[in-house]
Amino acid sequence: MDETPVAVYRPEGGQNIKGLFSTQTVEKVGTGTTQRKTISKMYWYCQQTDAAMVDVQPLNKNMVPAGTVTKVPLEDFLAKYNAEPEMYTKTVYPKMQELTQTVQRAEEQRQRGALYSAQFEYESALSVDEENVRANFGLGLTYMERGDSVKAKDMLERIVGLDAAFAPEHKHLFNEFGISLRKSRMIDQAVEYYTRALTMTETDENLHYNVARAYFDKGDTAKCREHLARAKEINPLHEEVDKFLTFLDTKK
């Protein structure tokens, strides 16, 4: 995580927007002489991604960014969003750091094989942000490594519902998760998972290769060849695809 708590924006100076901002909504309550105005305030973690757009993500009840990221045109952003540097520095940023550190501890515990400790840390992270991608993947992997297929299936259902899980920056996580599903002999679940992943990243040759392996394990050679052909189309020099195709030819 960037160690700079907040960036002061000045578009003409070329400095990108990053930090906590708020918007206000004025609503009328009641009728006639009893009518009054109420002002509701919402907080957003915001980061400029290019010269024209700003990513905005709402804070959850635990005051960390969570949920859907929306792109807002820079002109609209500057007109409607107000910087909240003090609240970010004192409250939100420390909570974001704490969440990141919790997930890091969980990952370290899992890598060491301390699976129950890893589970505790992942669950602690998810109690703060139930949509945290790293924590969801990590907890699912932890359950698979423990051989708990029932809970692993529950995590699979949660993960396939998270669009953010299949974003490019999490590519290594969703590849590892899919491979673990297949190695755990959760073949139908692996196919379901890869199918969901392909709706988000259709042009990933390694994803097509992995789903081909899952279909092979399932006994569906036609689907296996279909995805190998797609992987080959995307990357004609994919050596593992060539080896797999040669292997399938020897099985005829």
C-alpha cells in the first residue's frame, strides 16, 4: 500500500487524486409546514486512474473501502466530491493498513502450513471487509489444503460472485485457486470456476489451458480440445498446449 496517506489534488499541476472524499445529498422530509431538509454524507476512497477518470469506492460500516468501484469523469468529480484529508489520515488509512497487515499475516501462516492460524486471520480480515479478494481466495485455499471440501465449496460460491476476484491484478490468485480445485478433485467446481473466470478474461491462454485440463479430468475430451485450440489461437507458441495436444493424439 502507498505510504502517502492523502494526495492534494490540483489537476493543472499534474498531481493525481488519491485519498478520502465525501459527497452530500440533500433530501426533503415531511410535507407542508413540517417539511425540513436533511443532509446525508457519504464517504469514498478515490484514486485517479488516468487524465479523464477517477475510481471511487464507498466505505463500509468498518470505514474501509469495499464494494463496487465506479469510474467518475474528472470534471464531475471535481464538482461533486470534497476532500476529507483529516478523517483519512486519522481513521480510514490506519484501518486500511491494519486490514492489509491482517491478510499478510494470514498468507504467511498459510505458507508455513499453520492452517488454523491462517483461517483465523483470514476470517478476521473478512469481518472487516467481506469482499476482500485476497482474504476470500486465501480462506478458500486454506479450506482445500485442510481437505474441508464443504467449506471450500462455500468459498467458491462467494468468489464466483465477486467480479473483482477476476480482475487482472488478481490473476495469480484466481489461477492458483483454480489449480487447487482441480488438484483437490473438485472437478465440477473447477469447471464452474473457470467458466466464470472466462467471462471476465476471455483472452487468457493459460486460463483456457487450465480449463482444458479440468475438462480432461472430467472426461470431456471435446471440450478439452476446444479450450486448447482457443489457447493455441491466442498464443501459437504455448509449449504446454502443444504437449497436451500431442498427448491427446496418442490417446486416440
